[in-house]
Amino acid sequence: MAQAPSDMPVLETPVLIIGSSMVAQKGISDCLTIEKHSSTAIHPRAALFHPRTMQIYRELGLYDVMKTESYKHYDKHAGLHAVETLAGKSLGTWMKDINEGLEEISPTSRLFLTQQMFEPLLRDHAVQHGARLRFSTELVDFEQDAEGVTAIVRDMESGAEQRVRAKYMVACDGSRSFVRGKLGIPMQGHGLLSHSLTIYFRADLSRFVEGKYNGVIYVNNPVIRGFFRLDKTGREGFLAVNTAGVRGSEASRYPGKDISNEQARDILRAAIGADVDFEITLLSPWSAVCDVAERFQDGRILLAGDAAHIVTPNGGFGGNTGIQDAHNIAWKIALVLQNQAHPDLISTYEKERWPVVKKTIDQVFVQYIVRTAPELKSEDLEMEDEVPEPWLELGYQYHSRALTTTGFPGGSVMRNPATAKAAPGTMAHHVLLSTTDSKSSSGVDREASEPVPIADLLGHGFVLLCGHKALRWIRAGRRLKGETSTGPTGSSAQDLPKVQVHQVSPAVANHHFYEKYQITPHGSVLIRPDGFVAWADKGQEVGDDNEDLAEDAVARLEGLMVRILCKSAQGLGSADSDNTAVKLSKL
């Protein structure tokens, strides 16, 4: 890093986030985000939000307002269609209703909502919860050491520079990431597919879409291959152009290169397929790429969003994948900053996210070929079989030290969420659940709640879900939570985060929970702050009043938390090391 003037002001922050967009940090207060743009998005990009993403924003209290805003502009039953031209022949439907069948596997739906509608909502929420955002501010340089990261940032309006000192830096600075470039982290994957183009325009296309098409409309004809994203009136949207001209020719892969307004008008007219008055408001060239960074972490610097992976817009996986990156990072950094987890916990971000992201970019590549560029298929092309969107959105599994995973059969990172069972490493599967409020460790004086989505219990810390006969796990959880006079058994437990304990009621309806989570009424499931299952004990009929078994449950639960939080024996005192080794051996 260039030598900074000795009198340059220094600002300290726990976490410095470079770039913002939709990739926001949850759970880290007082972080500083700098964004080189002067405001939130002004163009309608990244319109499709996945159910997993909406689960995250449901935890933040934004889901209802996002649905309300979405339904003003888009039909909640919008689909993904294919046409020769907007006014011409239909070529079929990829997805008739984007929310068909989702109610069985998710408490949230897919939403169409453009960035310029959504980003102000996220910005206001972040500011209300202690985040500091600076627009028109760019990263000039940075360096890191064993204790943190020092960055120089510049106000792009005044030119004033400031030195920022942070314990961690998260780079969300886009596909041409300055941070990734300086760290020398290469990209790998499928490379450049085309120099694409987005044409923003004004027109009345209502007569071609009302009662016929809604949502995303793929266009495939001899002149243009790409897709419209239109609202339910047919008066607002854009055309994304992947290839144009003679199909399969080299020149067809460069519609966004040196494009003129007249050429853009010809392309748009060919996509509409009728003589319609329109006004082009912006031409935005971009590169269609499906690549992933070789690694997501370098010391105290982490990559997220487009800085870590780049995909084509097919399926809307770019922004959604970035949001899930941030969700995985945030709770881990927060617990480390609170001294409740070992810094090694942060290294599990790459371990968990990289395989899932790699699978995602490979699947988006398949969608690009199938939906837009079938001419790229050849005997030499290595291409996976396409899997349904819910597998990618809700059916993936993490593996790391922060979990007690055993892995899916055959080494797969994802399965069908409609049929798969919840297991360590999977996100908590959606069921309606009735719990009781345990007012004593004996399990008496309880009142059953109305069934709610299991997601209502999650997202604000560690959660222990106990079967209605799992009294020893209920007592263990309450002791670790600090609710009883006899505190946790190990001296390390005072630095562990609290665990929220919920007892499943004996209601017949809860058999779906036992079936999905593969436990008995004597069993228990521990779920992480990000909503992923960390551990499960099937349970067995044992004497819950046995004092030795009760102490064993406390020791196992405490040891489990030490493991998940990467508080290894090396980080504990000698007495704690012996205790921890015993606890871990019982997991």
C-alpha cells in the first residue's frame, strides 16, 4: 500500500464492506460500507428473488413490505416463457408459475422485485440497525496484517482521503473486483460466453402480454436470443440480449460491443416482432460469464457476491447467491467479534459456500446453453444434467468444522428439498410446528402454541428444538442458556452464545417434524443462527431423571457448541482441553 500521510485521519470499524448492492451483512452492528455509486440502483436489474433469500429477509422483517411492493408491479404467479417473438409464436414454458409447489417446502415465495425498488428498503433497514453507509466513496488501496486490515478510501466528490482500520474486510465490489485483483485470486469456470447487452426502453407492449405472458419471456429467433423482463402491464422492463445475428457465428456473440442506437433498435424490433413505437433510454453492455473465484478468503479479507462468483442472469442466481454469501459470513464474524467463537469459524465460510457456488454456476451455465445458446452444444462440451431450481435454492448442504455433517450419498451437494430429510449441513426444512413454553425443568405447567412455520423460531441465534419427551435435552439447553441455578459445567461455557430452547408439543400434527428431521420424541436438533441444522440426536427411551444422563447431556451440548464455534483445544486452558476432548468424543 502506498505510504499514507501521517496526518491522514483514521476511522476504526469492526468490519469494512466494499460495495453494497443487495449483498448486505446481517448481525454485524457498526460496520462501515462504502459504495462508489452516488445512490442505490436506478435501473431495474436482478428482478427475481428466490425463496431462500426471502427467508433471510423475512428474518429482517422485510418480507411483507417486499411482497406488497412486488405485487404492485408483478403477478405472484408470473412464469418463465419462451417465444419466437413477443408478438409471434410461443415456443413453450420453462416455468408456468414461479411459486407452484413452493408452499410445501418454504414459508416464503419467489418474488419479482427490481433493485431500484428494493435497495432503498435494505439501505434504510441497515442504517436503522447501526450500519454506516457512504456513497460516492471508493477504495484506493489496502493492506492487511495479523490483526486486521488498513484501507485508504476516497470521497469521490471532494477528493478527500481517509484511512480506515478494520478487523475484517468483506469485498462485494463486483465482477471486476479491485480487491480480488490485488490479492491475485484467479477466476475459474466456463469463461466468457458473450458480450451481452441490456436495452432499457419505454413502450406499450400490453397487448402482447396481458392474459398471455408474465414475468420473464425468452426470445429465440434468427436475429436475437435473449429475454424480456416485463411487469404485468407490459409497459415497464428491459430486453437482455445474449447473442444477435447469424446463429453460431463468432460475430453473434458480441451484440454489446460498439453497439449503435440504430442497431439496438433493429434488435429490439426483431424481439418484439411487430411495429411498435418505443424509446430506448439506455444501452448497457455486460459480459455473460459463469465463473467462480479460486478461493473466497485471504487472511482477514473475504470475497462475496460478484467479487466471488459471476453468473449470467438466467434464473436470477447472481444476486441471490451473493445474499446467501453475506448471510453465511455475518453471524460468524459477529460471534468472533463478541469473543464467542474462535476466528477459525470465519474460515468455514469458504469451506461451506465454495462447493455450493461452484454447483450453482455450473447449473446456470446449463440454463444459458439450453434456454439461449443451444448452438454451443458439442461432443467436447462438458455439461451437467439440469436440475430443478428448488434443488439449487433450497436443497444444498454445507460441510465444514462448524457442522457435524456426514454428506449426501455419492458426494452430491444438493438434493430434492421436497423429499430429502433434514440433516446436519442442510437448511432447516419447512414444517409447521407447535411448541410449548416450558416453565419448569420437569416439563409441567406448559401451554401449547398454535402451529407456526419452523422459520419463525430461527434466525436470531442458536436454537435447540427438543422432542416432547426429550427432557434431558431441554434441561441441558436451559442450563447452557443460564436459566437454572446450576450453571454450565465447563468454564469455557461462559464465552458461548446463548441457546434458545423450544420443546415440541405432543400435538399429532408435529409428526411431520419428527419425520422430516429423523428424530424421535426423545431426540433433539440444534440449528445455527443462519438456519442450518448443525447437529441432531435421534433420541432413545432412557431415564431422563437419571442424574448422570442429565450431566452427560449438558457436557455433550457444551462440547458440541465448542466444536461448532471452532473453539479447539489449542484455544483453551489445560483443564478445559481435557474436558473438551471428553465432550467431543461423545458427539
